[in-house]
Amino acid sequence: MDLITEKYKLKDLFPDKAAIFAESLDVKADEIDYIRKGIPINPINISIKEGERAAIRYITTPNLDRDGEILIPHGALLDDFRASPSVLFAHNYQSLPIGRDEWLTITDKGILAKTIYAKHQFAEDVWQSVKGGFLNSNSVGFIPVKKIEQTDKNNFAYWQRKLKDEYGIPFEESGRAKNIYTSWIMLEHSDVPVAMWQ
């Protein structure tokens, strides 16, 4: 089954936030998109320390996703997330967070995070699924700030070279992208059963 990117208008989900971002980005509130994308993680690439309720793993990478788009990790604007580093399950904003990120770091492979899991029952269920290798995907919710479309040949070629030089993404892979998000505001990330990355 092919997955599609979940795209919304920020004002439909968070009207107050949309007004704040509209002013800071100098755009109209109804022009601001809110997008969710995710990656599957091989369980052997999730680091779990004995005695801790924590997992260290990549929450996004610069690889092409199933919707034909790429997020540049170093383009992530993290201030809003760091102000409230709650981790959700499946982008559910009405439920308690399942954890919080102790830290985030941007690397040449993506954004690496250490998530500490909460101690309520649902968070315990999610933690056991992560620890057992049954829940291996993450998804980021973000506001696009700058997007390069494939039709913008010069800028697109520039970002293809950056992806190759800085992240090791082959030209063949980046050449299939219809959009490259070069700047984006991360609002949250979630543990999810199925991710966008292929």
C-alpha cells in the first residue's frame, strides 16, 4: 500500500499558532501548511540502554520519501520543538505525550533524538513495543518555510549537489524528488506504526 504525505493548513489545526507564525514569516495564516512525514527504523539501529526508559534513534533523514519529497536535516528550525519537546503517538494532540526528548542533534544521516518514555500505561505499552522491536517508525510534524521544486532547475541542481556532498544521497535518488524542503519548523515528532520514508 502506497502512503501519502499528510498535509493540512496550520490554521485548521492550531489557529493561534498560525497567527503567530504568519506574523513571524510575513505570510497570511491560511498560506501556512502543516505536514507530517516519517521514517521506519531498523530495530538494530535503535539504541536502548539497560535500566533506562529511553531510545536513541533517527526521527528523520534526508532520504527520498514515498511522496517523492526530501527534508534537509540541517534546514530544521528546532526552537519551537525545544520549547516543548513532547513526543506523541501517531500525532495525537488530544492524548498525553508518550515521552519527551532529552536531546536532539543534527548529523549527516538525519536528526538523532533521545526519547525518555513517560510512566503512564499507554506510554509503557509504546515503550515495550519499541524495546521489543515491534514499533520502529517515527514521523515529524512541521511547517515548511522554504521548498525547492524540481521545476526550479538551477536551485534543484544546487540542492542535489548538497545532498550528495553533505549527506551521501545519490543523484539518482534526489533526482526523483518533486520537492526538497530546505528550511522547516519542526513542531513535534511521533512514534508511529507506519512511516512515510521508503
